[in-house]
Amino acid sequence: MVLDENQRVVRDRNFSNLDWSHEYEQDLHFIDCTISSSDFSGVNLEGLRFENCQIVSCDFSEATLNNAVFTKSIFYDKSNQKGCDFQKADLRHSVFYDCDISTCNFYRSELFDITINECQAQGCNFELAEFVTVVSKSMLFSSAQLTKTNFKYSDFEGVHLEKCDLSESNFSCVIFSRANLEGANLTNTAFAPSQYDGLSIFKADLRNAEIAGIDIRALDFSGVQICEWQMASLLENFGFIIHPDQ
């Protein structure tokens, strides 16, 4: 695909087997397009926008995609049940809204201040993804909005999401091993991780979350906020049989 110098909007086009590896284009806007089996590895597409697009079997590994906006777009290939590869990509300050990013690979990608809202994100790999920025030698600051999204079966091993907004999302059967969720907003979530060894949730807000299968003896619940009705499900993990008040 060759773009004119002043051509920034690409509308209603189909592309396959593009090789844009290590190219440089800014502020491109794709609308109603389909892109398949294409190589965007190492590309600089800062400010990229996908609107109502299908992007399947594409490689965005080590790409620069900060400040990108993806709306109503599909990054998941149902035919082979595989998402796109964003491994080690720069997605700082980017937005996924109403997208299907299921099984996409975000391993070690830079995700500071990312927004993932109202998306399907089942089976994604966020292992060791960076949701932090360095403020000083002794201070890190986390920022992310992972809201109203289905993250079931996803892997968040080793991530730092302190004080981030994770509200109203589905975290059933996810991996939170060695993750830091201190002070995170987990209100109204389905919070039932399958693995949570080394998880830190000090002062997290779990009010109105559906908490299931968590052994509270294995975690430090200091400062964690819950509602009265949630106490029963936590006590059941100790073997208590809870009866309603008479």
C-alpha cells in the first residue's frame, strides 16, 4: 500500500499480506477496512486509528502505536481462534473501545495509561506488560482503565496495576500471580482468579465484586473494602456454613 503525502484517511479497503515492517506513518485513519496476514512489526504508526475495521493475523510486535484509538474493531480471527501479536509494542495512552481483542498477545508491551473499555478480551496475554511510568528513581506511577471488559482466561502475571480502574470487568479464571493490585478499583467485578500466588491487593476496593474461590488466608486483605453481603462468600472458604439471620 502506497499513500500520498497528504492522504491520512483510508476508507472501505481490503488489504492482505502488507509488509510495513519498520515503516513510519503518523495519524493514519482506517475506516471500514479489512487488513489480514500483514507485518507491522517495528513500525511507527503513532496516532493510528481503526474504526469499524477487521484486523486479523497481523503482527504489531515492537511497533510504536502510542496515542492510537481503536473503536468497534475486531483483532480476533475466529477461523483459527487467534488474535494479533502486540508483543513489546508501545501502546501508551492508547484506547480500545468496543473491540474484540481476544487472545491477543501483549507480552511485555508498554501499556501506561491505556484504556480498554467495553471490549471482549478473553484469553489475552498481558504477562509482564508495563502499566507504569518512572517518576523518579524511587517512584513508579501506574495508570490504566480496564473497565466493563471480559478478561476471562487472560494472563496478568507480574503486572503492576496499583490504583488503576478495573471496575465492572470480568476477571474469572485469570492469572494474577505476582501481580500488584494495591489500591485498585475492583468494584462490581467478577473477581475469581485461577492463580493468585504472590498477588498483592492491599487497600483494593472490592465492593460489590463477585468474589469466588479465593482463600483469604493466602492473601493480605488489609484495608480491602467489601460490602456486608460479601462476607458470607469469603467465610465459606474457611468451611463455615452460613445461615440467614432469623
